[in-house]
Amino acid sequence: MDDGLRVTDRWTVPAAELRERFSRSSGPGGQGVNTTDSRVELSFDLAGTTSLPPVLRERALERLAGRLVDGVLTIAASEHRAQLANREAARERLAALLRDAVAPPPPPRRPTRPSRGAKERRLADKKRQSQRKRDRRTDGD
């Protein structure tokens, strides 16, 4: 656990830039839930990190703007009974979130037009549907 967090093949967040806090968790655990600090909050200072190139850091800050508090990204995990399992879950979630945040933008969409066959099929379906509704009428037509 004292090594860094591997986000991509080229980027590993150093352990010194990660902060873990432990607290009592609600949920499963029986009586032990009242005495053990199994909930984990994993924090990463995205705005102040030196492990990420400036271009990728700006992209991540822009994409995660709604989740950041003063440039710090925090993930909480309390779904497991054991603190170790919650630590792993928080690390995996943080890595996935950061991986998506620094991913390159998708290629721009090229607008296309419906083909002639697609237009003909759409119109034929419309005619078939209107004929079906016309056949259902009982008003004497």
C-alpha cells in the first residue's frame, strides 16, 4: 500500500500525494461497526500535483470541476467490513476516475444524412401505420 497509485501505463500517483483518513462506517459489520474505523476517505490534490503534465492536469481539473473542493479530489469507501478492502476499493475508484479524466477527447462527430433507402423505409412505415389506423376506424369511412 505504501507504493504509488498506478493510473495508466505512464502515470503513477506517488504515495506522498495521497492522503487517507479513516472513520467509523455505517452499514455491515455487526457490533464491530461501532468500534472499528473501516470507512476510508482517499484524497488527492489534483491542482497541486507535480506527477502530471500541465496539459493533462488542466484537462482533469476541467472535467472533475464539480467533484473538487479547493482542487482536492476525495473518494470515500465504506461498502466493505474490512478497512483493507475499503482502502483497495477507494484506490481503484480514484484510479478509474483519474483515468477517465485525463483520457483524450473523443473525435468530433461527422454529421451524416439518412440514405435514400432509409428515407423510403421510413415513409413506407408511416404509410403502413396510417393505413392500419385508418382500418381501425369505426366512424363509417
